[in-house]
Amino acid sequence: MNIAENMVRLQQRLIERRAKPQTVAMLDRYITLAQQMGGNEYTSQLRVLQRLMRAPEAAKDTTIYNDLVGLEEELEGVREQNAREREAFESRPIPKPKKFYKERDRKKR
């Protein structure tokens, strides 16, 4: 996903979290800027959110910053859960192929 699409999704999540109108308005401005730029840079939602947290508007207004921090905590939790699930999937026991047992039996003889 490019930056503009990530910002739209972040804005939707903020609306679902009942963010303040200032926060939604700030994202509206940055979404229009990102769409005008039309970049194809692909990045994660978390990275886009962290860049938004460094915006001058967020630095000046604590309500905007607090809304963004709350969403960051939620995204971090999702990321950690996905990492645990991926680790569990990769560490699951994998059955050995029939060829392994045939080779083992042949070496025993």
C-alpha cells in the first residue's frame, strides 16, 4: 500500500476510535497532500503513523498527539500478535517425508 492509502486506513481507524475532530482534519490535509504527490512508496501503516506523530500539528496539539499514540499502541499490539503467530507457525513440527524413513532404515542395515 502506498502512503495515501495507508493514511486513509489510519483515518478510518481513528474515526472508529472516536478521535478528536482536529486529528481527523489533520489527516485530511495530509491525505490530500499525499494524493497530490502521487508517490508509489510502499510502507507500513505503523511507519506512516510514526511520521504523522512527528508532524508540526501533532507537536503543537496534545489531543492530536494522544489520538495518534493510542492508535500506535493498537497497531503495535496487532504487529506483536502477528509476530507471535508467525513464530508459532514456523516452529511447528514438520512431518518427515517417506524418503527420510527409507534412508534411515537402509543405513541401519
